[in-house]
Amino acid sequence: MYKVAFDKDAEKEFLKLDSQAQKLVSSKILDLQSGNFSKDKQLKGKHKGKFRKRAGDYRIIYLKENDYLVISVIRIAHRKEVY
């Protein structure tokens, strides 16, 4: 079981989403909390070391810290704007 922590900006982005998108993103965050990282991709370039989880048209950008079992959600945004 992982602990999920939100960056302040990511929390604001999450709260701005419509309720249907919030439900979808919430279910994906629960997947992260339970350790389900299937189909997540590691990012390249300036985002190296971070991972991406798909939630419909939205992307959850997170950092996994294995030593502490903490997942830091850095960004939640539409796929056109997230990178």
C-alpha cells in the first residue's frame, strides 16, 4: 500500500475538473495507492524519473519514491496541456 501526496498545484487542477473527470481520476489514484502501475509509462527528457498514468483524456504525472512508499502527484491536466 502506497501513500499518495498531492502537490498544491495538482490539487488545484484536480478541483477544477468536472465531477465526471474527478471520479475517473480518483479511481486511477486509488489504483496508484494500491500499487497498480500497469500500463504506466516512464517519461523522458526534462520529465525523466516521473511516470504517467492515463485517466481518459487526462494524465496524472507522478513521482514514485520506493524507499518511502510515497507517490507524489505532481500534475493532473488534459493530455494536450500536461507536458
